[in-house]
Amino acid sequence: QVQLVESGGGLVQPGGSLRLSCAASRRAFSIYVMGWYRQAPGNERELVARITSFGSTNYADSVKARFTISRDNAKNTVYLQMNNLKPEDTAVYYCNLRDGSYTYDYWGQGTQVTVSS
């Protein structure tokens, strides 16, 4: 069992920045995929960004050039740097950790990101 602890959410004005962090309670897998998902009211959950244990990354088209996902293996932590935030980015952001085959699939509790003036 792995617990994911998220932090960094909050209220920010359009054009501002936030950095989300997701710390795993312990090492789980040598091969993994960790990602950030978000869900806005009335919308389905969508993938925002993900990073693999190999270092490859993937972003939703809506956040490319604005968001950056990174990791610190020594701290068992993954980050999501969000720049030039837009009101459309408002959502609950969830951290996800899984292995390559979905044998294990862990989720954080979610952190609210609100972009509003």
C-alpha cells in the first residue's frame, strides 16, 4: 500500500503560477507511471500530465507550454509546475501512481486549484 500526499493547491489569479507536489509514502515500483489528473465540476476526470520512471513525459494539449511535470526520486516526489494559469484550469487535481500494467493504482485525495480574479 502506498499513500500519496498532495500539496500546493490554492487560489491564484489568471496568469499566476502554482506548484503542486505529490509525495509517495515509500518506494513502490522500479517501473512506474505517475501523473496528474483534474476534474472540474460537471466534467469528467482528465489527464493533465504524466511522467514515467524512464523520464518520458506527456501533456494534455490544453496545458502544453504552460505546465511542467518533474520528479525527485530521492524524495519520492513528483511536481507539477503550472504557469500562466487560466480560469479553465480550475479543478480538483489528483495525483496518481501506478505500475506500467495497472496492477497497482494509487490516488491522492485531491487538491483544489482555483484560478480567478
